[in-house]
Amino acid sequence: MNVSSRILLKKLLEIFQNLPKQHRWIIIASSCFLFLLLIMPSSNESLDIEDIQVGKRIQIALPESIVPGGKALRQSALPQRSITIASKTIATETLPSLAQSSIAQNDGSLASGQLQRKVKIQDSIEELASLSWQTVKVHSGDSLALILKRLGFSAQTTYAVSTAKGDDSQLLKSLNVGDQLRVASNETQQLAALEYPLSKTDTLFINLVGDSYQSHRESKEVEIRESFSYGTITSSFWNAGVSAGLNDSQIINFANTFGWDIDFALDIREGDSFHITFEKKYVEGEYIGTGNILAAEITNQGEVFQAIRFTDDEYYSPDGRSMRKAFLRAPVSFKYISSSFKPKRFHPIQKRWKAHRGTDYAAKRGTPVVAAGNGKVTHSTFNKYNGNYVFIQHGNGIVTKYLHFSKRAVKKGDRVKQGQTIGYVGSTGMSQAPHLHYEFLLNGVHRDSRTVKLPDAKPIAKKYKANFTLLANERLAALSGAKNALLATQANDIAPND
């Protein structure tokens, strides 16, 4: 059963439950009659059917007389008809062939088999119709046990649900504030089903099957569409990105892509421009967010920089050189540099002149700060001067330091990769406003991170160069086509009226 069918079934069941009891029985009786007409054999042959249960899929093999090849065709190759009852589908069972059923008929079991089938089908439909659904929201301090207790379920039920067959049930141990759960109970007040949306695409299902619970996850198909955006800098790159309709994540990713070549605080000039093609994600026609940047271009002080995303999730210039260097120029997306690297600066808190051996990047509180390069965390702690801080030891005698975090995201001994979040901008320690104080040391000597020469990362591997060149040409052609269409539209807008 696909997702849209499942949603339709739920809505129909909710409408059904609100009907008067007499009307419900009339609908159930009519449904059973029509259902039996559809599945009843046209001859005296019958299937030896096992009990029909909620959540079980039943397969009915076609008679050999209507299958090309007759008896020579194996039973496993025959087309099969599936009937799914309820939202949970468990392992399919192969039913006896019609030839075997005819033996049962000769034994005189036809009448009892048909009677059992009628009873089981009616019981299954009634069980579906009797489910009562409740939607609950996860509040601060909530756990699965507290939520189910509020709904009137026992601790034994909580344990059975949280240990349901299947690895996915473990996801119920970490509920997030604001999440919603849908819980269904049957006529005996047992918890019969639970639904937990994990994201806009994934949902966890827990269903009572027999005397135990089973879990599984379903994912909606995500449709990817390509989109185009552009902007011209008038004040700052951040403001231009917002005006172009980009979200915070896209602006940060764009800046990180070109961050080894361009200092987005000092190098950007009024009149600089950028163009970008990126993914937009849709589920069942509904927009759910953006995806990867596919190709990007920025013109900075007359110089054009281009980047194309390859299948290894890395970005390269059109000739295959990596956009990534050994270290990031700036490990945070910032609004401006509040204090540069300088040998002598008047300290605003200590009220004395002293060397400023790092760069201060002003940014919003909570802005993610990433590791400037691969390395090992040597310090992750707090003191009254640095506030929350992290030091990372890299290869070749390089150490980077990050001060004044509101919160740290790594601990001492962790190995981190370039671009991994290690903390969040704050104003802890000797700090007057939210910012990141960043230091770069080479063999124990402080260097200006914005001017020190950074080695290039490895270019694209030779065995992938041909594939990359083909993809790069396609991406840049699409980007160029979007730019030309934009220019044509702008030209038409400013053309004088006849």
C-alpha cells in the first residue's frame, strides 16, 4: 500500500468512526458482501486459506489453465494477486495452488473453508474500523513512557512497544520536543498502532500483530528539481544572499565553497555578483526544502570564480582543481571582522595595549563554527578568559584555536574533519559581544590566518577526470542558460514601449 493510499484509508476510517453505530454495521455488512463477490472462485474450486489477520498480505495464485505454458510453468513464476489489510505489511505467505485446493474440496472441506473465510474477513474489517486514534505532542521532559502513561497505557505496553521487532523501534528512545505521535487503541483498549514522523520524508510505524509489536520505517519518494538564483552585492554578501532568496544554510555553504580563495568579509565589493544552481526537494508535490548546490559562480572585483559539485560531494574548478585547501580561511559564516590580527591593540575589557594574535569574526549567537582542517581536539573546556574554547592539533606543526563559544560540540580526544561543527558562536569569557576569536599557529608561532599561504588539496583523480569534465560542461551550460534567460528578461523589462 503506497503512502497516499494509507493517508486516504486513515481519513476514511476517521469518518467511519464518527458515524452512528447502525450506519457502521450497514457499511460493514455491505463491504463484506462486495468483498466476497470479488474473491469468490467462479468454479467449485476453493483456496485453503489461513486465518486473515490485520497486517497480513495474502497471495492467490492464478489457475494453471489460464497461464501460458500450463503445468510446465512453475508456481513461483505465476502472477499473484495481493490484498493488504491495515497499514502494516508483514512477510508474504505462499498459499496452496488451486490444484491442491481441489483435493481439499474432494475431502469435503469446501463449505467450512468458505465459512471460516467469511468470518475472518468480517473480523478483520471490524477490527480496522474500531481503532481510535489520538495525536499527542512531545513536550520538554517527555519520554515514550510518560506519553503512553498519560494516554492510559501500562508500563508493560511501553516496554513491548519500545522493544518491538525491528531495529527502528530504538528511534522512540530519543523523542524531540515539538514532535507529534499518533497512537491508536482497539476496542479492548490495547495499543494497536503508533506512528512517529521522523522527518518530512520518513515515518516510523509500530503495529500490534498477533500478540507482539513489529516496527518498520517508510520513506516517501523525494523529487529533485533544479533551481536558479542570483544576486548583486550592495552592502554585504549575507544581505545579498537573503535578498536572492537563499536560506542561511545555502549562504554558508556558498561562502565555504569559495572561502579558500575569497575573504567574504574584506574582499567583497559593491557590484560583485553571484549565480547559483541548486536542488529543491519535493514530496508528493509539496516543497520541503533545498538540497545541494550543483554549480556556483561569483564575480569578485572583476575576477570570475566557478565551482562544480562532483559525485564525491566535493567541489572543483572547471579544470578539476579542488576548491578545498588544507585549511579554511574563516571557520565561521560571519557578518564582519570586528578585530584583525595585529601586534598591538587596546583591549576593550582589560583597558591596556597588548598583541591581538588572532582574528575576531562577529556573528550571530549560535552560528555554527567548523574545524578549519582535519585534526585532533587537544582542548575542549572553559576558563574565565577564553570562555568555552576548543584547540585542534593538525599535521605539519599547525594548531588552530577557537574562543568564546556559547556551547562546545566536541570533546578532548575527538578526531574532527574539515567543515565539522565544533561549537557555536557566543560571548563567554572576556568578550563584549557574540563573536569567534580564531587563532592560527605554525610551529608555535601565531600567524595571520587570512594571509598565510595555504596549500591546495588534491585535484580530481585522473580516472574520474573525463566524467567530471562532461558533468562540468553540463552544469556550466545550465548555469549560463539561466543567466542568459535572466539577462533577456531584464532587457525586456527596461525596453521602451512602442
